[in-house]
Amino acid sequence: MALDSKIPNGPIADKWTNYKDHINLVNPANKRNLDVIIVGTGLAGGSAAATLAELGYNVKAFCFQDSPRRAHSIAAQGGINAAKNYQGDGDSTFRLFYDTVKGGDYRAREANVHRLAEVSTNIIDQCVAQGVPLAREYGGLLDNRSFGGALVSRTFYARGQTGQQLLLGAYSAMNRQIGRGKIKMYNRHEMLDLVIVNGKARGIIARNLVTGEIERHSAHAVVIASGGYGNVFFLSTNAMGSNATAAWKIHKKGAFFANPCYTQIHPTCIPVSGDHQSKLTLMSESLRNDGRIWVPAKLEDAQAIREGKKKPTDLTEAERDYYLERRYPAFGNLVPRDVASRAAKERCDAGYGVNKTGEAVYLDFAAAIQRYGKEQVLIHHLDANDKELIIKLGTEVVSNKYGNLFQMYYKIVDEDPYKTPMMIYPAVHYTMGGTWVDYNLQTTIPGCFSIGESNFSDHGANRLGASALMQGLADGYFVLPYTIGDYLSPDIKMGPISTDTPEFAAAEKNVKDQIERFMNTNGTHSVDYFHRKLGKIMWDKVGMARNEKGLNEAIAEIAALREEFYKDVKIPGVANGFNQELEKATRVADFLELGELFAKDALHRNESCGGHFREEYQTPEGEAQRDDENFAYVAAWEYTGKPSDAVLHKEPLVFDNVKLVQRNYK
């Protein structure tokens, strides 16, 4: 099957406008005759549900949480990019487009990224109109801060809880449509299969997580907005319930899965403290605006800190190595996440780590507190020699910008980050891979769309900070409402789709058979036992650095673990009721297949790019070494029965508007 990305012709700046001018439309009277299922109610799903319902479509929205407002988008902290150039520092649509393509290490589709940059400005206006409390400057204008990979300030934010505020905006818009009857909300429901009728997606099979009932739901189109697959590593910054099941089920029904090895390791997470943990906690990248990252310059000082003989505040400036500022003077602490993560790993691997495990570096706010404090005493004509006053006023400024993050760190680590530098270390955060989609956000299954983090399209091999929220809301508010209308226009006379068909019956039987198999296995180990083992294989051999030997081992080990899982997993409780172990089993079963494809994708890509770092392919300075001649393509995998037999399809990436160069952040 040849991949057709359906990218419009013409200059890149005109593609989206010309596309919208010539697509088929559905008139308002006909929209009320069309049903759309949306799986997932985070920023992408929530904004899509609200917008499609506002347009007049009948929307059925599904989430496994007890409320859409508990979607994992709520955990995003730092901000959302938009090319409004409020700071007057040279930003533009093209510069946001270029930074995103470059930040993704030239492995993103140009047309999609430019469209994202174009609609970014509309997102901010939409959210302000909804009442989202974005931060403002003293004059009342919206404020911006810097994020990694950019030389301009374009990130809009709401303290350290931007995702929460944006999600509440989308949730409010959803609630209005729920009240009007245009959205039918299915909380505590999980999609377990896709139903295809005559070659088109026409519904889903879902499990009611409270009663255990297996339900059939039909629609004229299905939209997957279920987020990423970071929990394949077990320990990640994702919520524990976050999973890949919806995306993986459509993959097994014919949707190609693209670039699974492109996974972002976020540099600013609270380090692992032991085997007892179930998840990791992110400290927002926004902290790198004012925090300086360092390790001791001498090995003996690092050893003394690990042993508790010294504190970080005992070290003078000369005894500290601000390694990002040393290695990348142009961007300093605001290099992209993949660069910062590898640099932290390199220092810790060399013996300079600062916590008991040796896997942590410092994020220090002392300089920022001093800088802001001195500024405040000048503004208020206070005593510039009063050191305590300077610290007090500087701390207040930092608290106003990041206070909830500092509070969260204090509660978890039991150290005051205003007085003692934070400890951070890289952890799995966001997945750039996902279901392959064309320019219309449609998968290789007609009528099945994928938006937000569940698709692959906009980030390439690495995601710049503050662009996840941008993509989710762009897809939901401003892209899908156009593209899905073009697809649905021929269906206006079709009428409701019956669930009493052989296709629905077969899909329901498939789901029930899998559940019955789990319940009858009666093994000796819990689901978490297998999930932890999978996570260790993934982190050790498919994590921040990969090599051919380790990837081959991972593929074999994951296949063996999957076989053991089906023979020896134990699911207590019953199938026809509330059973969280059964929920986890269905998700981990999918992770055990996805993990193998993940490793296979990483093995075939003999280059390093962005978040995919193969030890065999690096520059003498330890930077990622791309191979544009052989690997400038999207790797889209077709399911043929098991991950090891997946068939590779290539979508060549064409770069007409940026020059392919090795990334340089120095």
C-alpha cells in the first residue's frame, strides 16, 4: 500500500488556506444527521468534541476517567507556543515553523508543521475568549516566557498549571454542548476495538469500567485522541492510567503506526528514588528559564555530596560545572530536551551525579532569586545592600512564576528548593511516534482519524517544549473540524448506523474472547510484575541511548515476556464488574506488542536523530548524527499478525522550505 499524505500543492504558506477554500462542506442542517465518536477527552479530544458539537454534529465522547477534566493534559505545566511576537523579539509564523522542524531534527512533515504555526495564534485568542487565565504583564497584556530550542519568547502560560487551565477551557466548552444534548458523554468507558464496515470505520466496542458491560457504539467517523504510549516504560511522567490501547487497536485493524522509536526523554524530572515507585513527576521545562543546571566540577565533591558529607550550597561558583552553559553558550540551559537529557546522562555516567543513586543533577535558582531581588529593590527604592531583603523579594518573584511547582517538589522530596537546588534527571515524557495520518489527520483506515499525541505528524524525532498543547488544541479546534467535514460530506443521506451487524458482533466477540482468556489464565504473577519487567527492558536497552546489540536483545526478551504474560498472569476479581487489574491487563497486553515494534523501529533506523540516539551514530562531540540520505522518511509500520512481522512503509520527507543541516545549539 502506497502512503498518500494528501499534502496540497502550492507554496507552503498558502497550502492550508487554499485547502480550506476548496474542500467539501456539510451544511448545518445535514450536520445534525451525522455522528462522530471521539475517544479521549484531553486537549485534543476535548477541543474536538466541543467544536464538532458546536458545529452541529452529534458527538459521542469516551474517556476512561470519571470526568473529562481528569485527562492527562491537566498535568502539562509550562506553557503553549504561539507566534504572536508580543515581545517584539523577531518571532513570526515562519520562525515558529522553522524552530519546530529544526527542533524535531528534520524528521517532521513540513506542511503539517507550517499549518500548526499558522493556527497557533488563533489558539491563544480562543482560550482568552474562554476565560483561560493566561499570565499577564503589569500593563495587562499577555506575558510570554522562553522555552528550549528557541531564541525568542513565545510561550504563553498560566503559572505552572497551563495544561490544567487550557483543559478546563475545553471542558467548559464541552459542558455547554453536553447541556445542549449535542455531546453524549461516556465516562469510565474504555475503547477495546474498532469496528470496520465496508472498509470504513463505523464504530467501536467499549467496556463500561464500572459494570464490566461490553457495549457497541456506532458513528459515521471515529476520532482517536487517546494520548501517547510513554507508559510502555512503566516509569514515566504520564498518569498511571495513560495507555496505548485505542491507538494500538486501530493499528491492528489496519492503521499504520509511525516512528514508534521517537520518544522524548524530558530532562527536568524528579529522579527515581527506588523500586517502590509507580510513576515519575515532571518539573516543568519553564523552570529552565531561571534555573541553572550544574554538577560539581570535581569528582571528589560529587562523591562527598552523594555520601552526605557536603551540601550543594557548600560549593563555590568555581567548584560548579554549569555544563549546558559551557557546552552550548548560545542556548545555555534552554537547549532542546533531547540535548539537555543526553548531557545530563553523560555527566552522571562520568560520575558527577549528585543523589544517592548517582543519577541526578542540580537545577539552581539562587542566581535568579538574586537577580529578581536586586531588580525589586531598585524598582521600590529600597536598600540595595540589604541581602536578606533581596532574597526575600527575589523569592516572591520566583514564587509568583513557579510557586505550585516548588510546592510540589517540596512535598515529594522534603527539601526547600528556594534554599537548596532541585535535583532533576531525565525521564520518559512524550511520544512523538503514533498512528500515521495524512494531511487530513486521517489514518490509513478511511473514517478513522487520529489527533494530538496519538498521531505522529507534527514533531519529528523530538518535541520542542510548549508545542504539545499547541498541537492538541490546533488539531481539535482548528484542523479536524475542516478535514472531517470533507470526509463526511458524502454520508449526509446515510442515516444512523446500526450496531446489529456481523462486523459489530465479530468485534464484540474478539473483545470478550480476550477478556475470557485473561480471566481463565489463573497464573502466579500480577499485571504490574510484567509491566515492571517490560519497563526495565525498555529503559535499559531502548531508553536514552540504544545500540544494535541491546535492541536485538530487547526484541527477543519482550517477545518471551509476552509469551510468559499470557501463560502466567493472574487477574483476581470478575469480568462483569469493576476490575482494575483486568483494565491494566488489557493495556499491558498492548504495551507488550508495542514495545517490540518500538525496538524494531529503533533497530532499523541506523542513525541518531532527536530523541532517537544510537550509540553507533554520533559526532566526536557526542551529538546526534543524522543520515539524511538514507533515513529522511517517516517509518510507517503495517500490522500483519505480530510485531516481529510488521511491514515497513516509507513516506519520504521533502524539505523545500528549510535547509537540512546538523543541528547546532552552540
